[in-house]
Amino acid sequence: MPKKRKADLQKIFIRQWRKHRGLTLQRLADRLDMTPSHFSMLERGERGYTQETLEKLAPALNTDVGSLLTRDPTDASEIWLLWDRAKPGQRKQIVEIAKTIVREGR
């Protein structure tokens, strides 16, 4: 199987999630019994990742696999930051407001 080039790898947000959680490479690596250099290469897109790696990494960063692939927790314009901070009752309100906006085409 040919080695994937950096340009072939999908961008993921491991570094952003690690920093968002206040973890060093060493601390994250220790949690998962991996080397800091392995994570550094993943973060820079110099090493591919497997589903298994993502499934171990997500709980260590207190998120889910989908968020590692699609969400930058450091982007202040992301609506997900509001969602993450919202309490359950507030989340219900957010959903209802969003439904109203979409339904009414605002």
C-alpha cells in the first residue's frame, strides 16, 4: 500500500482539542501509552491516523470522533462553543430557536 502524502490526509483538529483541554503532548501521550512525537506528527498531518487511534483519542480529549474531524474548539465563531457551555435546558432552547430560524428563513 503506498504511503499517503500530507496533501492526501484529511485535516483533523487534534492540536486544537489538546490545547483547548490544556494538555501537553507528553500528558496526552501518557494517557494513551503513545509517544509525544507520534502525536506531534499526527497534529502536523505528517502521519496518518486510524479509526482505532481516533476512538482512543476522543475520550482522552473529552470529545467525540466526529468533533476531532470537523470541529475546531478554538474558533470563537463556532456555534459549538456555545453548545458546549450550555446546560441541558439551554440546549433545548438553542435547538428550538434554530428550528424557528430555519423554518422561517430568517
